[in-house]
Amino acid sequence: MAEKRIKLKEKKKKEIQGDIVVKKFPLRLTTEERKLVNSLRMEAARLWNDILDLHWWLYDVYKVWSTASQKKKWVNAHTHHLHAQTIQAIIELHEETCERTRELRAKGEKKWRYPWKYKRFFSVKYKKSAIKLDGNILVFSNGRSQSKLALPKPKHICFETIKSAEIVWHKNEYWMHLAVEEQKQERIKGKDKAGCDLGLIHAATLSNGKNHLIITGKELRSLTRYRNKRLREFSKRIDRKKKGFNARYKLILRKRRFLEKMERKIDYQEHCISRMVEDWCVENHIHTLYIGTPDGVQKNTKKKKKSRKEIRQQLSNWSFGRLTDKIKYKLKLRGIKVEVVEESYTSGTCPSCGEFRKQEYRNFQCTCGAKGHRDVVGAVNILDKSINSEITKDRLLPEWKDTKYRRVNLVPIARSKKYKLAVA
């Protein structure tokens, strides 16, 4: 059975000639449509819970792991009020999750658990056969016992390119995720390697040993600071209102709308930064990019003497994980490998003498007389540490003339229209 599933997946991959990209956009639903979507999500959750019961019952009683074919025999459109393809999509999701967990546990990662948690609501998934086009309206079929859901088709998306859809609840709002097939991007056949140092003031610093790029993160940081200030104002005003009053409820709604707006702005900034990283890697023919992960930097901030609250707030707002995921996503489409590596002592170790000295400012200074930019030195050391498994010495420091400093391009000129559509 496992071999058949692998062959089917390989056939599907061969049929797809382009890249599958997920387009996200918010839904403006009427009261009736919202009730319909709520009922669908609850029914999808009931289906997920029944799959869990069947899966664990077979294991507890017979010590047998259930397969997708067994689940489809027990669960179908007669037992649950959903479209048959929606039911199959949820079953396949459970099967893929189990297979991925089984592989990780076989490698020794015992912390991973098989799906076990019951859901009250679950995302509704639609395959291509459950989606039809009526003029400029996308019609989603929900089975015989449920009414259809009609939503306007986004103007920038061609119906023939849609492969699947999913309704997701995010930040007090329903979103539609469309999996769309786009023209395959040109794969980069480079041989060079580069290091990437993430930071708060400089969002990303790239270096391949010869050319260096610093992308500022001041715009991103200003958005988070503005969000924190407004949240403080909202919290004070909400605390003054009595619970149960309409004025308090209105303030809470305003706060939620503000957070949603700021999250979209921050997400857009991160997309622009990751796009600039992609452009630099393509321009320099990078084959592998090593990204230093600052895991653990948010711990033990109470021991720092200067600006304790300010440092803790900045580090807690630092979304380096989301930025790393966006860089991985974009570089994978260009055939560039991304590896996340440990970056300890990279910003303070001198490439010339190999000694470590804690740096307090942007400019790197060493007792041996070597000088340079701290973040560029960190990126170079990340590259050296990834290749040689340690930071070596007797290397020249990066020169200022080889370093470029760039602000975030909110709308790249070469692909402004395409990029606006991708972010929408």
C-alpha cells in the first residue's frame, strides 16, 4: 500500500509542470455565509475526531496502524455532511501527518507525537473537483445535505490554475487559501555558498566571502514599536470600561482590527526582505545559503543590566522564525538550498586572530587591530563555521568597499505588479 501511495504522488508531481504557490485573501461573508462556514468547520472537526478515534482504537485493540483506504471505508459522505473530496482531503492530511511523524521518530526524534488532539473547529479543504466557476463566481460544493458556497473569484487568479482551496480562520477573520500553479521559475545552477546573519537593526546581512549586503530592519522595527505603543493605549482605555458594556466591546473590536492591519504590514515587510535576499542570491549564483539561528537569545534577558524591559520587548517581538521560513520558501522555488545553523560566537570572533571579544557597537574591533562591520563579520563567520565546522583564523576581514547597504524595497520596480498580487 505504501508503494502505491508513493507512485500516485510521483504521478501527480509529473502532471504538475509549474510551481504550486498559495495565494491568501480575506473573505467578506454575509451572516448566512458565515453560519454555513461555521457549520462546515464544525463538521470537519467532527470528521477529524472520528478519524482519531478509529486510528487509536485499531492500534489499542489490534496493534495495527490504520491506512487511508481503511478510513475511507468507515468514513464517507453518508456519515458526515461534507463533500466526498473534502472528506478524502482530511483523511489524506491525517495519513501524511502520521507518515511524517513515523519517519521523524525512526530518526530518533521521540518528541514528535501522532495526531491525538480533538478539535472543535477544523479547516475546510476543497479539491479541484469540488470547485466550479460560474461567471466570475467560484462555487464550492459541500455535499448533498449542505448548501453551496459562492464567493467572487480574485481577478488576478486564473481558474484553470487553481488546484485546491482551504477556508482558514485567522485573527478573527476567515481567509481563503488557494493553491495555484504558476510558471516554473528559473532554477539557479550556482556553485557559491553564502552566510546570513539575522538581526534587529539589520534584518539580514549576507556574505559569500567577497560580496556583502546589509538589509536594514529599521522599518520593520518601527512597525513593532508603533504596535506596542497603540496596544498600551488600547489596554488602558479598555480597562477603564466596565465589563459587559457596549463601549468596551467596541474598543476590543477596534483593537482586533488594528492588530490585523499591523500584522499584514509586518508580513509585507518580511516578504520584501526575503525577496531582496532571493535577488541577491540569484545575482551572486548562490548554491547554498547558511542562516544563523539566534535560538536562545530571548532567554535570561532579566540578567542584562541596561534597559531590561526594552531589551525583553525587542527580543520578544523579533520574528526571525517567520523571516527564515519566508526565505526558505522563496529560495526553494529557485533551486537554492537553505540550511539553518547554530551561530554562537560568530559576531564577536575575529577572523584574523581567532579570539573572541564581546562587541558593544556596530563596528567590530579586536585587540589585534582588525576592524570591520560586526554583522558582516558575523555573516562571514557563519559561512566559515558551516563549511569548516569551526571558526578558523588567519582570514582577512571584509572590506567596506565590498559592502552594500540597502533599505527595504517595499515594491520592487521590476516585478511590482506580480509581487502585489502574490502578497494579496
